[in-house]
Amino acid sequence: MEAAGVPAGDEPVRVLVGTALAKGARRLEKSVRMVQNAEDDAIHQVRVSCRRLRSDLKLFRKLLAGDWATDLRADLSALAQACGEARDLEVIAALVRETANSEDNQEHVDTILTTLTLGLERAAARSAEVVLGESTKDLLTTIEAVAAAPDLNAKAEKPCSEVLPQLLRSATEKFTQAADKLKPWTSDDDWHEVRLLAKRVRYAADTSAVVLGDEARATAAHAATYQELLGQHQDHCAAADALTAMAVDAAAQDDPELSFTLGRLTERHRAARKPLREQFLSLYHRP
């Protein structure tokens, strides 16, 4: 980012906006190629790429002119959501394999895993169809054009060293305000919201680190730790919800034994939330 003889902090922040968007476009293009080549983790990488771009647009929102960013964030959100079901089922199936034990009916476990795997395959096919479709090609073209000449307001001419600390502080304060309210009994949705805010802080700090240096990198590292813990928590919540829905279907099909196994697995995932919540709160409130 730094021009010859010009410290990065002295550059107008518009330069960083363009650089961040261009980097995001390249990341998304690479993940789309991964889907084309049927590479492992490809769908997930598309989802991550969309989230990072949306995070940068959120970070720089006070510098953007017009409504173009709102429309772009909506398109990125739609693409990420199209990839969400496949990723969720992949994680849930892995968790079921990990938590099932000798006390469970193996035939039931195999049935559950088969159902999840079939759902994953169908969801992955639907995701790939969207990722490789014309709408995604149009989205990539739009992002490249925006990155080359983003429509910004007068605030974007201020130096990075003046603007970035304010933007990062705003993201951090939103996370802190939400995290301060968390208790062991707080709802799953509130814990999930804090996870999203931690992710936003991490991405904002990563983007700002080119100017703010070690302080921003430290912020990103702390946020990544929080995000990892809360991500594990959310995975167990998603697994519990999915298994509960499967138990309802099993009961409707008059299969109480399968429903019982699903209930045991569900309770295991719900119980897994407690130590993760305690670990997060202990780490977050550490002096």
C-alpha cells in the first residue's frame, strides 16, 4: 500500500479502501476457482471470502458515498448464504462422528450420518451451482470495478493514521458492549451475535494492521481466540438444532428408538456449550 517515500499512515485512507477491496476480490476469485476445480474446503472458502469483503465494507461504511456498498453487501450475503447449508452439514456430521460413542446404537448413528451426508452432497451441489453461475460472475466483475475506483466521500482523503484507529475502536466497542452482557445462561442467539462481532473485530484489525502495526495485530489475535471459542460453541448449537429436527421427523415416522438416539446426541451437544461458555468468560474477564 505504501507509496514510494510516503509512510502508510500518511496515505489517504481511500488508498487502503481500494487495496482492501482489490485483495478481497482476488480472494473471492481464488475461492471460486477452487469450486471449479472441486478442491477440498472450496465452498467454505467462498463463504469466508464473502464475509471478509462484507466486513471491510462495514468497516469503511462512513467513507463510502452513495448506496453501492449496501447493494454489494447484500449480494455478498446472498452468496455466502447459498454456501451456508453445505458447510453447516459438514461440520455437524463431523461433530456427530466425534461425539458418538459405544453407548449409542451404531446402526442409528450410521443412519444419522447417512442422512447428514446425503443432505451435504445435495447442498454442496446447490452451492456449487450458485457459485459457478452468472450472478457470481457479475458480482466479481462489480467488485473489481469498485476496487479500481470506489465511490468515496471527502472523509476518505484523511490520512490512514487519523481514520483507522477510530474505525477499529468502533468495531471493538460494539464487540465489548455485547460481550459484557454475556452470562452462562444467556441465549444461544446472543452468544452467536458476539461471535459475529468478534469476527468483525478480527477482520477490521487485519485490514488495519498494515498501518497500525503490532497493536492491530494483537487485537486481531485476541479476537481470533474469542472467535474460535465462540465458533465451537455455535457448531454445537447448530448440531443440537439439526439433531432435534431429525428427532421430530423420526417421531413422526414412528421410530422411537432412533428418536431416542438422536435425543442422546442432542443433549451431548447442548452440554458441550457449558465449558465453552465458561472458558470464554474466564478469558474475556481475565485482568
